[in-house]
Amino acid sequence: MQTAKQQWIDASLNALEGINQAEPTPELWGRIALNIQKKKVSVLSPYQVWIAAASILLLMFINGWVLNSLKGLNTKSKNSAYRIIELYELNPSNVELP
Amino acid sequence: MVYNTALSYVQNNEDAEEVTQDVFIELHRSLDSFKEESSLKTWIYRIAINKSLDYLKYRNRKKRMGILSDIFKKDSLEPAHHIADFEHPGVKFENKEKAKILFKAINTLPEAQKTAFILAKVEGLGNLQISEIMNRHVGAIESLLSRAKENLKRELGGFYKE
């Protein structure tokens, strides 16, 4: 025969029989919809991230290329300036002439 | 379904709503990656269970930190981290008191036993459905449920008042 304790334990173990589903407050669904909407605005798709990364790389490449071509231009104009100085013997005023 | 599952784990309305929110955001985020290897219901249950277990871990961590800070706080006289008795709104009136104790005992179960028991007794799912959700054989679920019942009986014995 079952003891009172054993009976109580068995009854407690079966306390969830016939349990109904619990429902959240109706406002929860509104909050969830709002949250999803917010995430939609702020989250970038992987495609967008790749496009952004590729654009940055392209900009860096163009920047480097333009800087390189400017460097060549500077050297060229410097060379022509020296040629003019030599040709017209334009010496600085602080250098004594022979 | 999602809220009810979360509520059985976290045993608090506000926390269950927070978990439910997380579940739906995760569902929305990863719906594209859903492969129809399992049913949508199984997939939703899996996410709900994982989010609930993650939330429990997070809450336990927070509780531990709270206890530590209480030790160093001299002026705290009352225990700030007492968990109130949980009353599931769907339990029949005549079972309310016993269900409160049962939920306390469920809290002490290991994760897998807890999941199997909640899915069987609160969600009312069959062993086959539980095995799909937990990705285990039906035999393993039967064994988990029988171990859960044994552990619960032992735990409930401690709550018995003569």
C-alpha cells in the first residue's frame, strides 16, 4: 500500500495534467513587429557589405594611382626648371661669380 | 507555443516575453537559411528551447554576480535575489499548489531531462515529436523521461510536509 508521502509525490508529479497553453500579453506582438522593423532598417545584407568594401578598395586604388601620376609630373617639371637655369645661367645671388 | 515553452523554462512572465521576442527576431533573421530537413514547428521549438536555455544561463550568471556584489555591500539586509514561486496560468485550479512545487523541482533537473519533461508534460508532445526536436532516438527520450521522473520524485520528497 502506498504511503501518504508517496501518494502526495505522485499527485504532484501529475499536477500538470490538463494544463492549458499560457498566452502572452497582446502588446507583445506589437513590440515584436516593431523590433523586427527596426532590425530591418539597421541590418546590412552581406551583398551590401561587399559592395561597400569593393567601393572603398576602388577609391583607394584610384587615390594611389592619381598620387603616383602627380609625383611623376612634379619630377618632370623640376627637371625642366633645372634645364632653364643651366641654359640661362641663372645662379642664385649669394653665389659669387668668377 | 513559443511563449508557453519559454515560460516553462524561465518561470516568469516578463522573462518569457523577452525570450519570445528574441525567438521571433531570430526566426525572422534566419528564415532564409531554414532548410526543410525538419518541419517548421520542430525548428521553431529548437530555437525557443535554445533561447530559453541561453536566457537561464544569462540569468544565473547575473544572479551569481548579484550575490557577489551583495556580499561586498554592507547595507543590504534582505536577500535581493530571491526567486518567487512560479504559478503557471494554464494549470487547473485544484493543482495550483502542487504545480508550484513541481516547477521548483523541474528547475533542478539537468538540461536534457528538463527539456524532455517540459515538452512531454507542458507542451503535451509525443515521444516521436520530442525525439525530432531534441535530435535523439525515441529510446533515448523514453530514458530521459524516466530519469527525469525519478529525479523529480526524489526532489519532491524533500518538499513533503507531514
